Amino acid sequence: MMRPKSITFRLALFFSTASTAVLLVVGYLIGNLVEKHFEEIDLNDLNGKLELVRHTLVNARAPSDMEIVPQRLSDALVGHHGLSVAVLGPDRKMLFTSPDAIFPASLLVGPMREDSSGRARLLTWEKDGQAYRGIAAAAVTGVAGRPPATVVVAVNIEHHQMFMEAFQKSLWWAIAASIALTAILGWVAARRGLAPVREMAEMTQGISANRLGDRLQTASVPSELVDLAIAFNGMLARLEDSFQRLSDFSSDLAHELRTPISNLMTQTQVAISKARSADQYREVLYSNLEEYERLARMIADMLFLAKADNGLIVPSSEMVDLATEARELFGFYEAFAEEHGVGLVLTGEGAVQGDRLMIRRALSNLLSNAIRHTPRDGSVKVLIEQSESGEIQLSVDNPGENIEPEHLPRLFDRFYRIDPSRQKASEGAGLGLAITKSIVEAHKGSIRAYSSNGSTRFAITLPAAGAGP
């Protein structure tokens, strides 16, 4: 496959092609204008000689005067080198011709050539390697009743052609040199113009996992590249954030897996350190089973989040009554809530279009989290209401200690805990809120956390039934 040409080459090629076209057109126009200028000079010169011949003829008042016209014309044309004159009578009989005059038949016997203004037109021809330019026109005589004569005037333009050949040669050599120079200048200009791009490339080559904080200086790049620099900086910011999250996730995952695996190893080592009874072995197996279940839940949650990150969660579409789901979950958590001395309150109703099991799982995560963090004799309130725009908002509110504002945006991060030292093994791996957020976003909704005045609230906003995913 042919390698694509560089932008520098393309710009230089375009610039040189455009300048070549312009120079060729200008050279052609200059050549034509100079040629037209010489034609005008020759025409004016020939018209002047034509008027001289006409003046001589009009002064011939009698036939005897016509006999001395050739002598008068010869005297008048002395010193006019390269000029040829011929006078023909009405019967096309040659009355006068200058020495060595060479005229084409089209001028001597053909019809006279005139332009729209009645002026004689130029005719150019070559004879014996010499170039000529001439005109033919009628000239009246002073003899009464005598028809007009025909006057043919020509001039040798060999010196003009020699000049034009030299001029054309110099002109085209200059144009060729200009084309080469513009190609080189175009290359230099393109190289200098693309210097900021090369600087950006050099800067990006130095970016690594340890230098994701580097940014392009938008103030030092041309205006045409500002948007590119801003987009690139935005990409680096997103990469830095994702890399940091991935690094934190890996560290948290290793930490979370280390505890149950360490427990399993310790219990197994203690069990095999000496012979024990069947009941003791059974007790160790039951303890190990709890750790295995914890690991299984953690792995299942991580697989769910991995699918959510890659857009592989496709919720089914059915009508989901949020109040009904909340009441059923109240029944499920009734014993757990009584154990913690917490009441459950439901207010409002609403329906959404989505996956019932996924929505129930999200609400279950919020309820279990709220019950664990509600002080005894407190109440967890679930409020369902519909906004003016038609969206359904479900909020889970529980009393308790305020959460500092800097922690609120990170509550939905994986394995994030406000106070890890107070985390109990029974409270899960810290993936519940992350899973809840993934479920809500899969349903084209949003979730936010609020905490103030001794109350914490998680608010889910979902499209109303009929406007779901």
C-alpha cells in the first residue's frame, strides 16, 4: 500500500501548483500584450506611410502628374529601410512599387481587409525567411473622374520577432525559475507553518502513564490548532481520571480480596495443624463457606460493573410499579429493620418502563444501606413523586450523621468508604452504590446524594413510563 503523503508535501504541492498556474497565465498574457503592442506600433507606422502615399496621390491633379507620382514616392520613401509600398491602378496595373517589395497575392488582388471602424487590418506573412506585416487601402487621386487606386504598405518585422523570441525565452526562463522558487518557498512555509503540530507531536510522544498530567499550552499554538489542543487536553484529562480510577480500583480490589483469602488460609492452616473432630472440621468449613460466598458476591458484582462499563447491560422493558416494589422490599427487610430498631415509611407512587429485577436491586441496595446507617428509633423514608416534566423521582431518606460534601461525589465509586476503619465484613465490599448507579444509568436516569441537617438522601430520577430506554 502506498504511504500517504505528508501534509507538508501536500501544502507545498498545492502552493506550487497554484503559483505555476498563475505564473503561466501571467506569462501568456504578458507575451500577448507585448505582441499586441508591436502590432499597434506597426499599424500606426503603416497608417502614417499610407497617409503619405494618399497625400501624394491626391496632389496629382492631371494625368501628367500621375506620371511623376512614382518619382515623388521614391523621394518620399528615402531612408525608410524595411518599408515596402505598392500602388495599383483601378485595373490592378502596378503604378509604383518600391525596390525588393514582396507582397502576398491576397493583398494585391484580393479584397481589402478592414475592421468594424473602417480601418485597414494587418496581414502578417513570411517570405524567404523574412517576416512582414502590411495593410491595403483605397486612395483617391486628384484627377477628376479617376477611380481610387489601391495602396499596399508593408514593413519588415524581423527585428520585432527577434526581440519577441529573446523576450519570450527570458520570460519563460524567469517563470520556470519562479516556479522552482515558489515550490521551495512553499515547502519552507509549510514546514514553518506546521511547526506547532510537530511540537505537539513531540510533546505527546513524551506522555506516559506517569506523565498524564502534562497539557498542551493553548496560548502558544495558532488559532487553527486551538480547538485541537483543547480537545487533546480534554482527552488527557479523561485518560488521567480513568487511569487514576483504574489504579485505585486495582488497589481496592487487591485489598478487598486479600482479607477473605487471608481468612481462608489462616483457618485452613489452623485446621490442619493437628487432628480435630468432625464437628470442628464442619465448623471450619461453614466459616470458609461464608468467605466463599463473600468472594462470590464480590466477583458477581465486579462482573456486573464490568458489563455496565462496556454498555453490555441491556435492561428489559416492562411496566414497573415503584410503590409495589418498595412494599415488597419492606417485607423482605422487615426483620432486618426491626433488629436495628428502624421504621420503614413509603409515600407516593409512580411507574417507569424498565427491567423490574434490576430496578429492585438498585432500590434494595439503597434500603439496606439506609437501614444500616440509621440510628435506632429512626425511620427510613421512601418518597416517589412525579415532576412537572414527567420524570419520576424516587428518593431514599434516612437520618444519621452528615456526610462531608467532599465525600458525596465519590460515594458511587467502587470500594469507596468514608471511614474504612469502621467497615464491617458483613456490610459487603463497597460495590452496592456503584451497582445502583450503573443500573440507573442503564435506564437513562441519574442518581445523586445529599446530606445536611442530620439527614442523608439518595435521589433517583428516571423517565416516566412510555419514555424509558
